[in-house]
Amino acid sequence: MRTTTDPYMQLLGLETRLVEPGRAVVAAQVKPEHLNIHGACHGGFLYSLADAAFALASNSHGTAAVALTTQMQYFKAVRAGEHLEAHASEENLGRRTATYRIEVRSNGRVVALFTGTVFRFAEG
């Protein structure tokens, strides 16, 4: 993979911390503009953070991969000022598909869980 950020990641202020085969870590600081009507971090921001780590990890083998399915579970409310990290790990790597688990963490606690499966394009 040539780059570890894309325009959407830049817009949201997401920072790539790690990319290695089958793994990625993306970090962000929750800002006031990331909050929902209840004053907590918007689920869409948490999803985008997890999805960025998913994309980096799933494309880390040099084979283009695109999402087939994703699922997000939200466990804890996150407030402005909190530092988040999305830790992506490969659960299964096949020839045409791969599945990933992404934990979104704040201060060592898991605040959300994202799982996703990608389609891997043929090399060549």
C-alpha cells in the first residue's frame, strides 16, 4: 500500500499509527465537531475510525481489498477530549476474502467493536 491516509481520514483528523501485514492502528482525538445531539461522540465518527483501520489492515498484503460486510457494536459513550485508537487484526485470510476484528479503545477500555469481511481482488 502506497499511502496510509486518504482524504476522508485527513478530513476527520485520523492518524495512522501502525500498518503491517494483517494489522493496523489508527488514532484520533474526539473534538466538539465529532459529537452527537447528546454530547457524546457520534457513532459515525467511531465507525469511520474503525473503518479506516479495517481498510489499512485489509489492504496491507499488497492485494486490493474492498468491504463486503461490516458490523459495529457500541459499548460505552465517548466524550470530547478523549483519545481513541482503533486496533485492527486479521481473523481469517483467504484467497478471495478476509475477515477483520477492530477494537475501538479509549484509555484502555473497549468502547466499540467493528467486524468486517473484504473481497480480495486477484493479483496480477
